[in-house]
Amino acid sequence: MFQKTSRLHAWIVVVMLFLFMVINFADKAVIGLAAVPIMRDLGLSPQQFGIVGGSFFLLFTVSGLLFGLASTRIKTRWLLALLSIVWAIAQFPLVGTVTYPVLIACRVLLGAGEGPAYALAAHASYKWFDNTKRNIPTVIVQQGASVGLLLAGPCLTFLITRYDWHAAFLALGVVGCLWTAVWLVVGKDGTVDETRSVVEPEPSPAVVSGQAEGMRFMIKRIATDRTLVGSIILTFAGYAVVSVNFTWFPAYLHAGLGYPASDAGWLFSLMAGVSIPSMLAVAWISRVLKDKGASSHLSRGVMASAPVALAGVFMLCSTTDISPSAKLVCYTIASVLSQCGMTLSPLMVGEVVAARQRGAWLSVVTALGTFAGVLIPPLIGHFVSAAHGTAAGFENGFVLLGSMLIPAGLLGIWLMNPEKSARRLQRQRMARETADGQSAVAHEESRSNIAQSL
């Protein structure tokens, strides 16, 4: 009976984390859906609006690192509740009179609250499922992002066109408060105790506290572990596309391809809707391959990376001389495929780091990867301004994205190898144990020699 209750609560937590990600990505999407009226009301140029989009990611990396380290000492339940409250607080100032600095400040605050979100949500779900059963829960949580975009398109567009863009921010703030209230009632940390075949060499306690020695350990580990490097590259590539979707995709549909504003909301949702079955299919294939004895390099590394390279091809196709509807199809396929790396990378990170530090490492990898959000939206804004808001400006940016995705995917295929990372960690652990043993023997011999001399 206890086990049934525990399994039920595990899936309740997964549902709440799914809704957590729904709100998270609706918060991200609203700025793009309201781009045209915001630029009109505040008198912003495309380049200024690109800065607004990039400002969301300004503290994204920093907060991801800090909350990741905090997750080694504070229950995930409380961290997630804190994040959702910050999201709500960041929405309410945009309900009334808004200036350009206030808009940027609210997006910076929102980014600080959302930077650690997915890493901590994944970490919270891992506490309820062991390594062999994480694919489906992980994808369900991750697909909260797609559902958030799917719902944001028509729902927030309705509020924006029926009332004004301020109403959309009000609705998101209220929903964030409601989620927090429910989470404080049903949210709970799981107690899955993983048995690992490879034990990560224990760093100094400073790793947990975030002091200099711990940061040196993390930097060294990131620089020398191929799976972690690959995860950062794939996350960077995926978030480059995600940040463009949030900031510029609705404006591209309207100003670049000529779709009405009302249709742009539905088309934005359609792209997200295509992502849901696609990511579930990727997770299912990955799980089947793993169950049939395939290596993690194949079942997770290649499955995460190859679609990203293919996404680059479709992204470049979207800039060719084809019809607007064909451009939309190519861009949608590219956007969906680019997210495969972000879906499966956390699973591989979970394979090669210590369970008690998993939340910190997931946050570090996510934080470094999502730095793409600081760079790419303003750069797209520069292209759009240079082309006077025409489709050519957007497509020049898409050429940049395609040129980034292809090598990122190919590098991922080569780098993402959890088994090789695990063997390397095993050798490090054995070398450390040998060195500690030799040090202990030498110390004992020294004490013996001193005693004899006395």
C-alpha cells in the first residue's frame, strides 16, 4: 500500500512540475506575442526590443549557478516555490503604466527566477525515479514547455487583442501565485537512493558552499568531461533557437511573412503542438534502444545530437526562395529538432555526476548553455533593423542559427558518451584512492621513523 501511495505521489509531483514548466514557458512567450503592441506603445526600435529579449537572460546564468549550488543544501520543494513567487512578482509591475527601463527590469527579474527552473524541475523528478525509468517523466516535465507555448499562443493573444498586452501579464502573475499555493500543499522531495556503478571523486566541501576551491573543481570538471561539454553545446544551440522563438518568431510571422496578428498566435501554438509528440517519440525511441542493450552514447548521445544537426539544415532551408508557408514548415521542423539535445542531455548529465550534486550540475550546464539567450535576440534585432523590418533581416539571423546548429549537432555526436565519461571517473577515483593509500603509508612510515629516532 505504501509503495502504491509513493508511486501515486511521484506522478502527482511530475504533473505539478509539468504545470510549473507550462507557466515558465508562457512567461517567456508573452514578450514575443506582445512584441508589436509593446514596440508601438513604448516607441521601441527592433534593436531596442532585441535588448529587451536578451535582458531576460542577463541573470539567467548567474541564478542558475547559485540555485544549483543551493540545491545541494536546500530542499527542492522550497526552491521551486521561491522561483514561482519571483515569476509572479515580475509580472505585476507590467499591468499599469510601463516605461522601457521598467520593462527591462521586470524581464531581468523574471529571467533570474526562471534560470534554474528546468534544471531544478528535472532534479526534483529524478528524486522519484531511478536512472532506468527517467525518460518518460523527464520528457513529460520538459514538454510542459511545449504545452506552455501551445496555450500561450491563443490564450495570451486573445487577452492582448481583446483587452491589451497588460492583461496578459496580469493573468500570468495570478496563475503563478495559484501554482505556488498548490505546490506548497502537494510538493514533496522524493527519496530515491541511486546505486551507482561509478562514484564521482569527492570534491572539497567548498563545492557545496560555492567557495573558490569548489568553483575550481567545477571548472576543471566541465573543461575535461566530454559529456558535460557536449551538454553545454547542445543546450546553447537549443536555447539560441528558443530565445529567438520567444522574442522574434511572432513578429517574423506578422512582419516577415505577412500573417495577421491573430493568426500569428495560433501558428506560434502550432509549432509548440508539433513539438509534443516529436519529443515523446524521441524519448520513447531512446528508451527502447536502452532497453535493448544499446549504449547511452547511441540511445541518448546520438539521439540527442543528430536531430540538432538536421535542424540546422532545415533552418537554412527556411531562408531560401520558397513560399511563406514552406518557410514556416522548415522553420517549425528546425525549431522542434533543435530541442532534442535539451531533452536528453539532462539524462546523460545525471549518469555521470554524483546523485547528491546532480541538481548543482544540471543547473551549471543549463546556465552556461542558456547564455545563448543573452547574445542571440539582440543580434537578430540588429539584422532586423538593418533590413528595415523586412523578412530579409529575420532570415539573415536564421542563416546564423543554421550555421550554429549543424556543427553543434556533429560535435554532440562525437562528445556525448556517458560510458566513456564514467570510465574516466572510475580511473580518477581509483587513482585518488591509490594516492590516498600511499600518502597514508608514507605518513605512518614517517611517524615510525620519528619514534625510532626518539
